[in-house]
Amino acid sequence: MTLKEFIDTYDFPGAVVLLEGKREVKEEDKAKLTALGRLLASSTVNMIFRSGNADGADYLFSLGVADADASRLEVITPYTGHRSKANKAAVTIPLDGIDLSNEPEIAVLSKTNKKTERLINDFIKGERNRYTIKAAYIIRDTVKVTGAAGINPASFALFYDDLENPEKGGTGHTMNICRIKNVTLADQRVWSSWLQD
């Protein structure tokens, strides 16, 4: 997919494009992530860019989007105040502002991450402690894709992944949810060429 094909297909009102990935970003890739965020935000009109407000790829993509058009940057956070000093978004949606009891699909999909399955049950029941907070991050990663009441689902997802050890951790979970929900995704093997288009 070329940059032009991507824009022609996904720059429509209501479109949400995920920009996210690993916390560990190779030094030589950092400027590319920011450049992609800036390029996409300056080359489009309608699409909203969504991230999880994590350090690393999320932050670098967000810097570029915010530099071009911060009004179209949205983050979904695991709790109110998450990394607020680094948050560049015009719209922040904390997980504790979503009534998860009315969103059963989010719980089911979040539990596809078997490492946190029991913690997700506890978190949704209202338990908050140093263990269940891990569930909040996985649930946040699910919501980034599925949306929720009043939050549009993702239309497309662009990732920065560790290509030597791909699809692990929260990034891997988010990619898995994209596949379950039929959200097309691509990593740097696709989007890096857009920086030369």
C-alpha cells in the first residue's frame, strides 16, 4: 500500500488510525516515527490519530501529529493522569471514564491475553491494586481498537514493532485485537517507504 492509497482509502470523517508500538525504539528510527506522524497529519484532513500515550513509539508518533495538527490527536489512557506531562493530545479518554460493565466485548477480547485474564476479571469487578493495574493497560489496548460507547473503533493501525521479536507484549495484544476485529494493520516494513513518497 502506498501513502496515496492509504490516504485515499482512510481519510474520511470518523476514520481513526492507530499510531503506536514498542516502548524501545532504535535510535536510528526515532526521527522516522515523528516524521510519519507529522506527514500523516499534514497530508490528511479528516482522520483522527489515536495512541495509548505510552513512552517510546506512541510518544514519538504523537510528537509528529501534534506538530502538524494536535486537534486530531486522541489518546486512550489506562487511568486518569497517565503520563499527563508527555500527553500531546487534544482529546484524552481515560479508561476509568468508560463504563466497562456496559462493554462486555471489551472484557472478552482483553482476556485473549492469557497472562492477564484473571486480573482483567478483578479489574472489571472494581478491584484496584498494583496487580490489577496491569489489566488496565491490556484493556486500554483493546479499547484503542474496538472503541466503546461514544468512541469510534479503529479503521486502520500503524505500528512500530520489534521485527526481531515481533508481536510481543501490549503491542502484540493490540495487533491481535486488530486481526480479530478485521482492522487492517501495517508495521514499519510498509510505512517506512511512505517517508520517501
